[in-house]
Amino acid sequence: MALLKTKQVRVICRNCHGEAYADDFKLDNIKGMMVCPNCEKTPSIQKVKETVEENGVDKKPVGWDETDEYLRVNYKEKSKPEVTFDKVEGSKYHIICVCKKCEYKFKYNTIKQWPRVCPACSKKVEVVEPIF
């Protein structure tokens, strides 16, 4: 019995626009698409960034010293917005939250953490657990 040769389909890769057989394509989780064997072999930019982060290499400009590091740390601490809360009377789980973008006041449920966005402008609500 002779084996039947099937015709293989050649497909164009969306990433590099090269041609390869459809059976050779693999799913790349980082790019979220099927890639050809050539693209699979070449490291993506995100993989390179991950290796830099793993190595702990933090490139700083020439002339970076202790003063610059001190200013960078203190600037991060100052840039955190101060969050103020007002408790809703009659409820121990609700607080009055004020949107930082549009200054809209709304009730926020600390148990359900709802609403997750401002009802007026859809900015993400950044709430730190209040201490009452």
C-alpha cells in the first residue's frame, strides 16, 4: 500500500511576513499569535527585557551619584497622592471617595471593592484600606 502524500499548505507569517508550512507554525504566548519557525527561534524584545530585569542590570546615566539616588527615592515618596476618606453614617463598609481626576464624590464599598472605576470619568479607583 502506497502512502499518499498530502499537499502541505504554505502560509505567510504575520510577524515577519515570511512563508512556511502551516504544520510548522507554533503559538507564541508573548505575541499572542501563531509564528513561523524562524520567528520562534529569534528572541522577542519582551524576552530580552525580561532577561535584563532578571540580571538586575539597572543602567544609570553617566555622572549618577548618591544625591541623584536620594532625589529619585524622595520624589517617588512625594508623588504618591494623599487619599482622604469620609465614613458614611450608618454603614461600616462604605466610604466617600473623591476622584482625583474629576473630583466626583461617590460611595465606595471596601468589602466588595466596588466600583472599581469612577462613575463619572471611568478612571481606576485607587483606594488604600482606610483606618477608622
